[in-house]
Amino acid sequence: MTHPPQPVQFATAFSGADAVAACVHRHPEHFGHWRQAWAAELTREEAKAAGCSGGVVSNAGYACSVLTRRCPCPNLGDITRVVRERRMPDGRVDVLVMGPPCTDYSKAGGQKGPKGNVAPLSIDAAEITLAARAEVAVIENSPEWQRKFPDFYESVMRIPAATHSHRSGTMTPQMFGMPVNRERTYVVLVRNDEGQLDQIMSGWPPKRSIDPAVFDWGRILEPVADLRRQGRMKRHGRGGGLVVSNSQAAHILGRKGDGGVDERAERAFERAMRDSFDEDADLEDLGAAEMLFWDDEFHLKAHPRLATLMKSSGLSRGTFFRADGFWWPRFLTAAECERAQGFPGAWTDVPHIHSKKRSPLSENMRMGLMGNSMSVQCLRFLLSRIDIVMQPLWQRRRAMGLGID
């Protein structure tokens, strides 16, 4: 006789846009029995009181706006303070997922390692695992945490070592058919391990590379014609390139000191576009989805000629599409960023809780949240593995009235 799955209580810390809640919401066939106990994301007021930078303060407000609308559970706020003051909520946590900031490990953040300002939050993540009495914990971070700073990584893992065994593995969304080469390390900790950890970490899909020439870009990108009908595309510059907004056009073409567009950069870019793509039959053949895409933050792949042109033109990210006989650039929309990360549609399209008019989060705010978020595709695989492996143990313990504490 097959027993129904035991309800799973999950929680998130350093929650951001809460990719775990998004994963549970989007895949009820796998996670219909999962319930969120709490989230923990710094509030804007806490960030201000702690003297955080303006960017951190703003991002805290954006993330809390998403949590308010999407996660019907308490937001504990500054989880490090909650642990320090011993105010952790009562009740069990079966699965705890945390994504402490990776700034001090990543190349973009200067790889300061344990000398940086946010690296100590990795230590906090280990301590939160103990304070929450989590049966299974997952810590997601940059793979450089282990590669560049192995001694610091091992020192962090020694904190819960008395009660939790740990293993780590890396994943990218490319392993699940999405052309996002965003590699992340997932450290899995299991309390009182009875062989479950080995089962969870076995059977991971092999690394693979997605060929952009055959990928169905319609799964991510919105047709330009639809964006134009919605009034979300504006003309900019003498060449008439279509971009999402004037401010983003200025970023693409370069700014002058007065905030205007650098005309020399504009001319150079326009010349490079015409020289490279006019009468290019190969690129025409690749235009089945109308657009091709290359992006430095999400690492989505496109035709090498596009990537080379963008780098040589000083561009960091953008989408090319065919219009008026030429290839023109535009940025990703927030909805496209959500699709690339595997989120449900319009997940971050929510009112800003600190806006007097409750205006929705802007495109840039939403894109920032996606840039800092975990991949739902990777979480779907990992959390499913955890659920399948741990269910027999949970059912056995609860049948005996033992719970998991």
C-alpha cells in the first residue's frame, strides 16, 4: 500500500524573491504537500538601521514586496538577529534553503573572501541550520566559495558537523534544458544522516551545453511585435534602434558626463552592426525565433558572432532582433528574466510596499531580483530528490509519533 506523502514544512533564509516558494507554486505535482513555515529577508528599515548601502536598502524593499504578495507566511526579517536573540519560531523545519550573498566570492565582487563584509553571512547560514533544527538544509552560493577559499569553506562546515553531514555539488540550468550557464554550488546538510545524503547527491544529471542555434527561444523571449503593441518599445537614436527604454539605450550606447548618449559610441556601434550583419545569410537562418540573445549576467548563449560584436562594441548584455533590414539591440524584459530563471509568470510583478501609490516594481527592480535569485530549474531537481529520499524516514518517524525533533 502506498502512503500519501507526509506534509513537508520548509523555510527560507536570505530569501530574496524566494525561488523555493516559486518552485513549490509552479510545480504542485511535485510539491503540493509542501508548506512554508517562514521566510527571512532583511527589511528596508533593518537595512537602514544597520548602515547598509543604498543599493542594499533598496533591494531589501523590493524583495520584501515580493514576499508580502507571494509568500503567505511570516517574514522574520534579519535572521542573524533572530538567531542571536534566540527568537526562532517554534515548530519543525523539514527543509531549510538559504542563499547568503555571494559578493565576496564572485569575480564581480573582487573575491575578498572571508575578509569581505558579507562573507560572514555564510557562517550565519551554518548557525541558522542549527538554530532552526533543520532536518535538511541547503546553502546555495558561488562555486568560487569552495574553489578559491577552501579553508574558509571547511571552517564554516565544521560549525554544524556534530549534528549534520554535508556534501556539495554544482548545477546550472543548462543541465535541465535552459540556455543559462549560471553555475552555482549547492551544499546539502542532513541531520543524523542514515545514508540519505548519499542518495540525495547521487543521480545528478551530467553537465551539458545548450546549442543556441537549435534552442526554442520562444520559451524565453517575447516577440518584438508584441512588445511594440504593448507600448513597451521606444525608438532611440538616429538609427531608430528599438530598445526597452531610453535609459537602457543610453547604457547600451554609452553615456556622456551630462547624461546624454555618447554620439561617437553610437556611431561606432551602428557601423559595427551594419558591417557585421547586413546581408548575413547565416544569421538570417538562425532567426527562427525572431531574436537571438546573449547576456553577461544570466550567461544566456547566442551565436558567437553576436557575442563577439557586443564585446567589441563595449556592450554587456542585450537581445538582437531583425527590423528594417538590420539587427538592432534591446534589453531583456523582467518577464524574460523570470522565464530564464524558471519562475512562474509575473512572479515579481507586485506592488512596491514602500510606494505611497503602491506602484508596481519597475522593470529594473524586477530584473535585479532575478539576477540575485536561485534557479527554479535547479531547485526543482534538488528539492524533488530531497523529498523522495527523506519521505520514508519522515513517514516512519511520524508513524511512531516521534516527529523529527
